[in-house]
Amino acid sequence: MRHRWLVVILSVILIALAASGARFLGFSNDYRMFFSEENPQLLAFEALQNTYTKTDNILFVVSPRDGNVFTPKTLATVEWLTKESWQLPYSLRVDSITNYQHTEAEEDDLLVADLVEDAANLTDEQLKKIRDVALHEPLLRNRLISPDGAHTGINITVQLPGKKLDEVPEVADFAYKLAQRAMEQNPDVEVRVTGLVAMNATFPKMAQNDMQTLYPLMLLIILVTMAFMLRSISGVVVSMLVLLMAVFATLGLTGWLGMQMSPPTTSAPVMVMTLAVADCIHIIVLFLQGLRKGEDKETAMLESLRLNLGPVFLTSITTAIGFLSLNFSDAPPFRDLGNMAAMGVMVALLLSLSFLPALLMILPVKASTRHTRGQGVMERLGDFVIRKCTPLFWGMAALIVLLVSQVPRNHLNDEFIKYFSENVPFRVDTDYAVEHLTGIYLLEYSLPAGGEGMIANPEYLQHVEAFANWLRQQPEVLHVNTITDIMKRLNKNMHGDDPSWYKLPDNQELAAQYLLLYEFSLPFGLDLNNQINVRKSATRLTASLKSISSEQLLTLDQKAAQWLKDNVPAYIQTHGASPSVMFANIGHRNIRAMLKGTTVALVLISLILMFSLRSVRIGLLSLIPNLAPIGMAFGFWGLFVGQVGLALSVVSGMTIGIVVDDTVHFLSKYLRARREQGLSSEQAVRYAFHTVGTALWVTTLVLMLGFGVLAFSDFELNAGMGLLTAITIGLALLADFLFLPPLLMKFGDKQK
């Protein structure tokens, strides 16, 4: 109060220094960001990629409008696009039907050549032959050509150095421009772009979209809500300054700490804004109440700070602890989100207790003669709760039990393509590719052969072929890419293209010679390094899948592991590895990790409440309204949605601290009435509703709207997380208004 100008100036300087770290912020655009370095599925996938070539790719899906790929004009476009794709930055390999290395026998010679050459001048007879080969070749069908010949693909494998942040956008931009050029040259085809690199490039676009739409919308909602509720221009202006400063400081501190931004962390500023407003509202509402009673500004502010200092400090600490529990998460972006939100909460606390009261002392504040909206309603609600104490207690208890009992209806399920809404071009193109050509969900196996050069062993090849055939019989599998298809084709070629010899060779030395001859005939960039390791002691088998849920994928992987265990020698047994497997497992790992984190947070918060409220009984009672909303929210989700993925697995840790806020504010006012004023439990409940009821429902409204705004995000991780958090916060207010007061009146401390 005495050094108001000094406090305001120092606050601005310190926030500016903190915010200056924003210049170090970068954006992570690699799907691997969701996995910690020690994640076993990530380690298995990287081991696979280090043995063979990378699987990061761009996939062009070419669809002629006449529904026939095998015309000179369309094949010429595919041929041109295949050639130009080698210019894609960091490209390692380009595969299409035009450069597919088709083999034929000519007497004792093996001819290896592109399936399509000089497409524009092909005769009808040549087109018929090309179509026949492409549609019957197992390596192409359901991978680079659809069974009906209406769609074809061009797959570009890229190897990103990982040295610059703009590598992914550079590749994606080149790919989209190349697709556009192809359609300009041939307006009769549509070219769609998908693949892992396209997915990685979509992550930062999601963040940019959210920042351009959700942030302004959130600011507008806060502005309108506060202006409507507080009826104080100065109060609204100061609150907006506090939340903007808190956001800038959070982003700056993130930069200073060297953390990278990612799609999940883009929601941190919205969370900080929302939580900062809650602190401001509690202080301003009591300040304005004092002014309406006729107190001068300084007296009203000091009384507001006296009543709010403990609760605001306590709620900020518990909220920060809740967010810090996200450090138990197995997904680094959610750890960063928790740390950013915790920093923002503490910055907002410091600003609320220093900058806000100091600036309100400087600015002219005129309190409306009318109460803050809802004040009368709160007092009537308090009377109602006291009158209906017993029915409310049993009614709310029944509702809590009913909703919590629905929690098991939730199933842990994720589809990482569905992290993007159907409005996102990448999602549209990927869904189209899966429906008409092939899937980008993969299940990959490195199958050891038991020694150097042993991949030509007939017994080993028979085992690989049997496994590939078993996979092809699974309803989730679209295509299986295996070396045995090449070996069968070579065996047929070396026997004068006799179809009866389309089978695996039964002589190891002969099989090794076939393979060596074939490898020597392949052009640069189209070798077998993507399927065979250097020592020729293992091969890679890749199953392309439909868009399936994580549960289905994990079930398929377990069935495959069991089949390998039952049907092949021990040295061949292995597990699947791919980004799909990584995403399928991360939800399970994260839920287990977050259960630990939430438990630790709950224990810490409970101890803090018992100590600060100076009552073990009240501290224990507070656990019920603190835990019940989370259980109720997941039960509600189980009734209407029933699917919990990666993002929702962190909601319990996030909300435990926020949910405690309402309980702490209500309890602190209740206990103050009991201890300072000697009121009965019924009168103390009425006092709590009168002093803090309005602030609680206003802050809850702002919090619900703030997190609810995230539900409009096109990035499902943010949308689902925001919606479930908003539901949890709403149910928390219901519990604190209708269940906590009866609980206190029945079982609260009898001592004054």
C-alpha cells in the first residue's frame, strides 16, 4: 500500500526480463516428442531404423478422375512425379509403380528394369501388360496400387539429419508444392499428401491455429465475463494486465529453461490466463464489497488481502502441485505443460498479491452501488442448503456413487491419426489414403535368421513366409511387405518364368546367388537395404494396417508374438516396432505413471490442507469433495464417450490442484466464521456463501469457459483434455456448494 508506484514499476521490469526469454522458444515438430528417451517401444523402433533404413516418409496418393491409373497420361504424371520426388530434401528412396524393379527371364539372363518407361508413348498392349503385372504383384497391390487400379501411390523415404527445426516444414512444403505442380500439369488427377513427415508438419500448424483462434476467443470471454460480473472497469483492466503479464512471463521462463513448445504445451497460456483470473476475482470481489460498505480504498483492500492471502496462497500452491504431478507422465510434452502451468500459477500469485493491489490503489475505482451479480442468489442458496441439509447430503452421495460406478465403462483407446480433427487437410488425405490405397499404421518386425548370410536358408524363408501369410489373414492387415515375395519371383524368373516355380527356392546356395544377382541389377537408391541388414542375418517384415484403435493394435501384436512363439524357432521370435506401436503403448504407460503422480500430489495436498487449516478432521473431510469431482467426471465421460486416450490420462493430475481451490476458499471462510466470530456450523456455512460464494461461481464459470475453449481445438489431445477438465471443474463446484456444507454441518469440528 505504501510503495504502490515502486511495486508496479518493479513488477513490470521483472516480468519484461522474464518474458525476454521467449526469443529462445522453438517448436518441436517430431512425433517422437511424445516419448521419453527410455521408452522401450521408442528404443525398439530406433534399433529397427538403425538396422535398416528410416521409415519417415511422404506418400503421394494419385487418383485419376476417370478411375483408371493405367492410361498414358496418368502414368506419365506418375513417372514425372516419381522423378521429381528424388529432389525432395533429404530423400533417401522413391518407390512407385513406374520405377518398380520388374524382373523377367530372357533365356539365361535376368532382366531387371523399371515397370514403366516413357509412359506417354505406351501402346495398349504394353499398358495391358503393365496393369497385369502391377495388380498381381504382392509387393505393389494394396501398397502402391489399389486392387481396382483406380489409385496409386508414390512413397518417398526421407532421412532427416535432426540438426535444424525447419527440416520437417521444408520437406512438407516441397511435397505440397510438388503435388500442386502435378495437378497443374494434369488437371485430370488429384494428388493427396500423407505420411509421417506430413503428420509431423501438421503439429505446428495445429499450434498456430489454436494461437490465432483460441487465445483471442479466451481473452474475449474473460473480458466479457468479468465486465458483466464485477461491474468495475478498473478491476477488469487490472485483471487483464495480470493475466497477460503472467502469460508473457511463463512463455519467457520456458524459453530461458530451454524447453521446446509442442501442441500440448500450446494450451499452457490458456490455462495460465484462466487460473490467473481466479486469483484476481477473489481479491477484487471482496475489495468491491468493502467499498460498497463505505470503506475507503486502502481499508477495503487490506481487508480483502487479509481474508484472501491464506486461501489464494494455498490454492496456488495446491494447483502448482497438481500440475507438477505431470512430471510423472511418460510423455515429455505433458511434463513441459505441467511445469509451464505451475510456473504461470506462481507468477500469477505474485502479481495478484503485489501488482494488482498496488495498481488498484493508483487507478480510480468506483464500486457500483449494486452488488456483484449473483450475490443475492448465493445467500438464498446458502439458506436452501442449510434447510435441506440431510436430503442434499444423501442425494449428492448417491449421485457421486452412481457416477463413480460408471468409471469402468471407459476403455483405454487411441488412434494417433484421430489426434487431428476431420477439418485438418492431413487427416482428410490420410483417411482417403486408408480407404482407397493403403494405411500409414505399420507393424514392423526384424526377423533374425540365426547367423550371417542365413537369410537365404530355405527353412528360415519358409518360417518368414508362414508368418507373412498368417498376418495377411488378419482382418486388420492391408498389406505385408516381405523378402519372400522377391525370392519367389526370382525363383520363377530363373526357371524361365514358369508359374509353377513361383515358390521359395529349396537350396540355400542357389537362393543366395539369386539374391546377389538381383541386388547387383538394382539401380542406386532402390537397393534392398530397407529389407535386409548388412550381415544378411535378419530381414524386415512390414505389415500395413487399417486405421485401428490402440487396443486392436496391441491385441494384434500380442497374437503375432504368440504365433511366433508357437510356430518358429526361438532365434526368430521378436516383437513389433513402429510409431503405431509406440502410440498404442504410451496411453497405458501414461495412465500408470499418472496414477503415481496423482497419488503423490493428493498426499502432499492433503498434508498441506491439514497443516494450514489446523484441523486433521477438516483436512480429511476435504478429501471427499476434492476426489469426488474427478471420479464423477470420468464416470460422466464413461457414460457419454467411453474412450480415454493419451491426453485424458493426465486430466486427473491437472485437475486435482484446481478442484482443491474451491474447497479451500469455502473451508477457509467457514473456519474463520467458526474461530474468529464464534458462529455455529449453520451460520458459518451461511457466512461462507455470503463472502466467497459469488467469487467461487464466477471463477468456476471463467475456468470452465477457459478450458472449454480448448474443446474447439482441431488438435484432439487439447480438445479432449479441455472438455474433460471443464466438466471436472463444474462438478467440483456442485460438490462444494451442495455436498461440502452438509458434510461440515454433520461431521465438522464441534470446537469453535
